[in-house]
Amino acid sequence: MSDLRANLQTDLVLALKSGDKVASETVRLIIAAIKNFEIDAYPPGSTGTLTDADVLSVLQKQVKKHRESIAAYTAGNRQDLVSKEQVQ
């Protein structure tokens, strides 16, 4: 397991223990995106493993997706959804 992925797992446990709902939801979404990438890039039985560069790539895609969502919600005058995306 990559160091960044292990750090995210630790962050999830800390967020759950502290009761921080937003942080735990956000970290879970990131971990799920990383897991999906891992399954696609390194299917079971393959010899490859997830690297920190892979994790960074997934994180960058998630940031881009949230920024695009914020722009779309702002254009649609949906401030409630803009606020939610900005917190994540």
C-alpha cells in the first residue's frame, strides 16, 4: 500500500473518532476513487501495485472535478451545492 493511501486510511479513522462527518465523507470518497483506479489499472492477478504517483493523480482528478462542479453550480445559482462542494 502506498504511503499516501495509508495516510488517508489514518485520516479516515481520526475523522470518524472525532465525529467530523464532512471530513469522513470526503476521505471516504477519495479512498473509493483510489480503489476504483487501482482496480482499473492493476486488476487482480496483475503484478503492478498502486504508487504514490497514482494516488496523486487520482487526487488531482478529484480536485478538478470539484472545481468544475463549483463552477457549474455557481452558474446555475445553486449556492447550497456550491457551499457543499467548497467544504469538501
